[in-house]
Amino acid sequence: MADITTDILIIGTGPAGSATAALLSTYGVENMVINRYRWLANTPRAHITNQRTMEVLRDLGQSVENEAYLFATEQDLMGENIFCESLAGEEIGRMKSWGNHPLSKAEHQLSSPCLMNDLPQTFMEPLLFKTACSRGTQARMSTEYLSHEQDKDGVTTTCLDRLTGKEITIRSRYLVGADGGNSKVAEQAGLPFEGQMGVGGSMNILFRADLSRFVAHRPSVLYWVMQPGADVGGIGMGLVRMVRPWNEWLIVWGYDINQPAPVVDAAFATGVARQLVGDPALEIELLSASTWTVNNMYATQMQAGRVFIMGDAAHRHPPSNGLGSNTSIQDGFNLAWKLAAVVKGQAGPGLLDSYSVERAPIAKQIVTRANQSIGEFGPIFEALGMTGGADIAKIKASMDARCDATPAAERQREALRQAIAFKKYEFDAHGVEMNQRYQSSSVVADGQMEPSFELDAELHYQPTTWPGARVPHAWLYDAEGRRQSTLDITGKGRFTLLTGIAGQAWATAADKVAKSMGIDLVAHVIGPRRALADLEGAWARAREVSDSGCVLVRPDHHIAWRAEELAANPAAELVRVLSAILDRDAAAHRNAAQ
Ligand SMILES: Cc1cc2nc3c(=O)[nH]c(=O)nc-3n(C[C@H](O)[C@H](O)[C@H](O)COP(=O)(O)OP(=O)(O)OC[C@H]3O[C@@H](n4cnc5c(N)ncnc54)[C@H](O)[C@@H]3O)c2cc1C
């Protein structure tokens, strides 16, 4: 007999674990989250918060989304990605980033009701954790996962209560390993990985100093300092990252991974800060210093029976593109509704198999992208002459040479311009953030080919209602002219059917099917003199089906299925599709066979 029982046990209160706990509690599912420490994030590691993540927070409730904006640095202050010799020294170039180029900003605004922002992990994690606890999650701090064993009915996890020094057992129906980049859960579950850990060494130096005079006129999250001899994460430069504008900063500075990690004391940290800021008299208030490694590894399978992994436990990569915490929270959004449906008896266990099928390719994609982004600094180094070894005089001469009035210098300037512009694949990769499409048993194909990307799929989000894609954002209006996004009327732990006036029969059928199958399914008929009208025509342009067709949206905003036009028997169609997605047929067969 275990000491504690719960439906879902989550290991880790980081962005992945806290988001999953918050979602499960919102869906009314009993869950417990544990953390081996007694604190939440104590350094501001993750910060870039993309629109897709904000949509998850919005789905948790307006108050959660609003609180994030309240503590975040707004998008307008994120945008001038600066390359310089030092903050006080010469600026080499810049590129507008994180949706701040006017063309990119338009794409951002057309794509989502939410805004990208910079929310340090020290704010995001408590927000998600508080949301979870206030909605019923049992949280146990100072509790360390040691091991687990699963059988056909559940999982028994052994933990160390670090307050008493005693071992406790927790029995759950499912176990979620959100225990970070050194995941013990993944290891114990024997999940397969590809790639390599520890490909570079980095240190974080967190400090307070008012640097407004160097930066306020060119607001940015990241200031890349190209200095001969400076080195960060194997990429050959120092990074000064804004944590709070403009008086709290994080310097990221590399060290040789083949050597022992350096001891970063106040004198060392002050020296690094003075060098990168370019002010030999700078005084800093050192808040903390830590070391971490650059990893290049992802799980090819994120599920072993009743055990799932998510977040850094499954994808381990450098901070480039700011994808870590974002993807971790989005993993939770994918898994939580599936766990809820199974625990509530609305779906068979087969639904859970789609988690790994859908998210493992994303893990591979983002680990590959983040590591590729590091390599893509290469052309900048080349253009500045920083690739031929650490001969400081030679590098200085090459950097000076770009200012000459010679054809060679002109070529050098052009190469540098192109190299900086190319960094949009790291600093403005809207497609990487928003184009995730799933193919699995919890998506039912409609016989149409996947629409090919007309623009670069990494740079540009391309909306589609092709099953597996995220529902496109369009503003809809109620009778008083108040607007709601398609993202607002979908999600919230339930399936949603969207149709036009000619598709009223779909909505009627959806109500019946929801009752007969005992599932959470709502329908919206969109059109004039209905509860929601498509006054701008944005939904009609985005939906890719006729007015009598329908789009069925999963609780995580992804399209489950769509129909071009009204079916002869809409209820039968919905039962067919939902049974396939929710593993209901299979469950019935299994029950009958027992
Ligand atoms: C310098 C830097 C900058 C970054 N910038 C960004 C960014 O801009 N955007 C972005 O999205 N990401 C960024 N990241 C990455 C981001 O911090 C991680 O991807 C994110 O924290 C992963 O969340 P997680 O919940 O999976 O794991 P973690 O945050 O690592 O949380 C793991 C949790 O598990 C707990 N735990 C571990 N082992 C046990 C155990 N045995 N028992 C009990 N509890 C355990 C831990 O205490 C912790 O609560 C950055 C990272 C760094 C280092």
C-alpha cells in the first residue's frame, strides 16, 4: 500500500511540470507535483516567451495571461539585436528581431491574439505553479524522485522526503517526468535518445547595474559582444542579456568544456562585466553565478507505457531561438488534455500513444534548430576575420579593414550585412514557433494533401486548417461588437466544432454526440445574426472548407478533423471521427474481450 495516491504524479516544478499541473487541475484531474528543492527557479534562465506559449497561458485564463504581461518586458523593448565590440564601444551591426521588424510584426499580429514578450523564468515558473496550486494541485517540495515501477494498473514511485530523510511511495495512474536535462525518470524508463550532452561549457553571471546609458536608445534583449578572446558556449563571443530593463543583466560567457568548470567569484564576474560592457570602472552587484553545458540531445520516444517525459527531460539544447521553456510548456499542453480524457473515462488509453508520436518530432526539430543557430554565427566571425585563431592583433586589423574604401572592404561589408541578416533564423523564426503540425492517431485525415509551405517554413507562420495544424487565429464579433479569437472559443479542455450557417446540422449533431459519447464538445455556428459573426471575413478566408463544412478542433487548438461540406449523416461522421481520435472503438473491443 503506497503512502500517497493520486491520478497523475509529475516530477519537477519547472515550466513543463508546473504548466502540466496547472492544466490538469484546470481540467479537474487530481494531480501531484514534486520538486527535490524547496524553491522554484532561482535564476532567470528562460525568457523569450513566444506567441504559442502565451496562447497556452491565455487558455488557462485571462488572469494568467494578464499577469504574464504585467511582469514581462514588452515586445517593443526586445527588438534591436545588437552586435558590438562592447556596450560602450563600436556597434558593428544590428537586426530587428522577435517580431519587431514591421513586416514581421504584421505577421505576428495576424497570427495570434497574443504577443511575444520577455518573461524571465523567475516570473513564469511561479505564475504557472501558483495557478496549479490555486486550482487543486498537491505540491510537495523537498521531495526527490528516486525510482518508479509500473504495472498494468499504475505506477509506484519511490521518493525521498528531504525534510525527514525518509522514503515515501506515491501510487499514480500515470507518471510524468518533467525533471529537466538530467532526467532520472527518462533514464529509469529506459527511453532512447540521440545526440550528445556537454558539447560546450557556459557560465551565467547575473548582476545588477544601471546600463541605461549604453542601451536605452537601442532597446534589445540580447547584446552580442564580438571581442577577440571572448567566448560563449563555443560560439566565440560574449552575450549581455537584459533581464530587467535596464538594471538587471545576465552575462553568458563560455569556458572550455574539456577543462574543469571555472570558479566564478565576485572579482572574476566584475572583470568579465567590465570587459563586455567596455567600462573599466563599472561596479556591479553580483546576484549569482553558475555554470551549465550546451547539449545536443533529444528523445526519439517520449513514452514508456504509463510514463511520459517532457520539457528538457526530452529535448536538451542551447538557449538559441529561446525554445526551451516554450516547447516545455507546449509539451504539457499536448499531454494534459489526453491524460484528462483518459482519466475521466472519455477516451481509451490508445489516445496517450499520440503524445510521443506528435511531440518527439518537435523535440528533434527544436534541438536541431537551436544547435544549427549556434553554427550560423560562423559567417559573422568569418566576415570579421575572427575564425583564424585567437591572434588578437590580426582580428583587430581585420575588423578595422572593413572600414576601408577598397573593393575588398566593400565585399567584407556586404558579407557582414548578409551574415547578420541571416541570423533571423535564430532571432525572428516565427515559423519555427508557430508551424507545428501533427500526424498521429489523434488526428483524422480528410483526404487532402498537406498544404506545402509557400514561404520559408522556419521564418513564416502559414495558417491552415489541414488536420494536425493549429487552428488559425481570426477575430470574431458578438452582437455588441466585442471581439474574440478563434483561439478563445476553442481549447479550454474540450473539443470545439466550428461551422457556418449552412452547417447548422453539424452543430445540432455535435450536441447529440457530446451527450451520447459523454465528452466535452461544443459547437459554434459562425455567421451574421449568430452568436459570433465573421465581420472581417478573416475566418472565411482561413477555414479552407465551405460554409456548410466544419472544422473540429482539439482541446490543444490543433485541428482534429475537417469536412469540406455538410455530410449526409453528420452525427455518424462525428462519432466515427471522435471514436478514432479518442480510442473509443478500441476500448469497447477491449472491454468486450474481457
Ligand atoms: C541561459 C539560458 C537561457 C535560456 N533562455 C531561454 C529562452 O529564452 N526561452 C526558452 O524557452 N528557454 C530558455 N532556456 C531553457 C529553459 O530554461 C529550459 O528549457 C526550461 O527550464 C526547461 O523546463 P523544464 O520544466 O523541462 O525543466 P527545468 O526547468 O530544468 O525543471 C526541472 C524540475 O525538475 C526538478 N527535479 C529534477 N530532478 C528531480 C528529482 N530527482 N526529483 C524531484 N524533482 C526533480 C527540478 O528541481 C525542477 O523543478 C534557457 C536556458 C538557459 C540556461
